[in-house]
Amino acid sequence: MGSPSDLPTRFDVGEAALRIRPYLEPTPLLPAPGLGAGVFLKLETVHPTGSFKVRGAFAAMTLLEPATRVVAASAGNHGLGVAYAASLLGIEATVVCATTASSAKLEALRAFPIELRLHGEGYDDAERLARSLADAGSRYLSPYNDRYVVAGQGTVASEILGAIDGPATIVCPAGGGGLVSGVALCATRRPGRRVVGVACAASPALPAALEAGRIVPVPVVPTIADGLAGNLEAESITFELTRRYVDEVVVVAEEEIEEGMRFLWRHHELVAEGAGATAVAALLAGRVRATGTVVAVVTGRNVDEATLARVLGGA
């Protein structure tokens, strides 16, 4: 795991909130009575890139010198965050995605003045290439294993806690753990606040690590929650942060994720990608022991039309 000096602090989250404020508006909380009384959706889908990942990108990249070149591996949304931040900060960037990445995310990436590289069959392959490119002198920016990226993702919680009072349960997706650990780092400083992470059964890297007590490799199979797919980096700081601050990590199956996507469309006319709907999926499936106000973080909207049409065909 990362050393204690590598771990973000609650002060880092506060500083990240100040750095991203000139670039990103706070995202809304929307009541979700279809999920129960006192349940809200935190709509990270309204960001310019359609995903929360842009928070971490700005939080880290605003600390860089403009001459720095950034290299990132991504399932799509982290790359979009890096590309958007790079375009506003005047930083050159290379984004590496797998050849199997979502067509919607790749199309959006091609709209930015970055170098886009496609490599391998999954996120792990893309990450290996990105790290090798960064060894040539660029700054590798992990989507989760980075102190300042995690602090940026934690600003989701600072906005939630600024809008609600009393006991609360925040439910959010858990892939590499950057979001859930950042949210928990910020939220659990107050008593009565619980944070629950939701992983997908097709790529349960974080729950497997927690069960084993160390980071272990897991099989990764295709999943509609592509943003959660992939193994954890060795020594990832998110493992230790999750052990310290996250109350629970639960797992949802593919059909449950699709039902979460359908719920968001039927009840709110919201488009969510698979990873973005996992918190809602867990609530619908009864996996979350909730207390107080419940907030489900809807993390992204970037899903290709064919996948969306197939899923909503069952609505």
C-alpha cells in the first residue's frame, strides 16, 4: 500500500475544492422518491465531460507546471477529465484507452486536442502502455492511485454534506476506489455518516482486496460497468483509504446494474452508463443498510447508443 505520506488528508479535499471551483459548478441533488423517502441522487452526469472524473483531473492538474505533459490510462471518463482539464490549463496530454472502450467515450475524446492511443483488450493493457509512455518523461496521472486525484473526487462529499444535515448514507460506485475512498475520507469525519461502495461482480477488485487483506489480482470479464473494470495497481493508496474509512463495499450483478439504468430513465429521464448506475442498482437490490438521508451518486452518462437502446428496451 502507499505510505502514510502518500495518502490524501481532509485538508487536501478542502484545498481541491478551492482549486476546481473556477472550472466546475457544484452538481445538484435530486429527490428520488421511487427509491424511498429521504433518498437523493447526486448528479455527477451534469459535468461538461459527463462524469465525476473531471474533479480529480482538475484537482491534480492545477498543481502542474504548464510545460508538463500528462499521460493517462482510462476506460474513458478519466481520459475525458484529463482532456478537458488539459484544454483549459494549456497542458499537453496523451490518453490511452483499450480498443474495446466505449464508442461514446472514444468519440468524445476525439473532440479534444490530445493524443489518443488505443491499445489492448482491457484497461490493464492500456495502463501498462500509459506507464511505459510516462517513463519517457511525462507525468502519469492515475485515475485513482494519486493523492490529489482522490482528494478531488472527495469534493463530491463536501458538496453533499453542505446540502444535508444529520445522519446520512452515501452510496457510490467502487472500481479502483478513487471516488469511494475520497468520499469516505471527507464524509466520515462526522458521526452518523456512512459510506457504502458498490462494485460490479464482473470485476470485483476492491472487495477481493478487502477480503484478502491485501491487493490481489481478479479475473476481469466484460461488463456494462466498463468504468469499474480492471485490477488495482500494486501499492494503491485507495486500498488503505477504503480499509480506514469506507463502511462497506457491496457487489451488484450485470442484470441489477441494467435495472438501475432503467430506473433512472423511467423515473427521472436520466441517461446513466453502467458504472454510473451501480449505486442505484444496489439500493434497488436491497444491498445497502442505510441510515438517515440516503444519497446515491450517479457518476456518469457516457454510454453508447446501442447499449442504451438494448438496456432501455427492457424498460
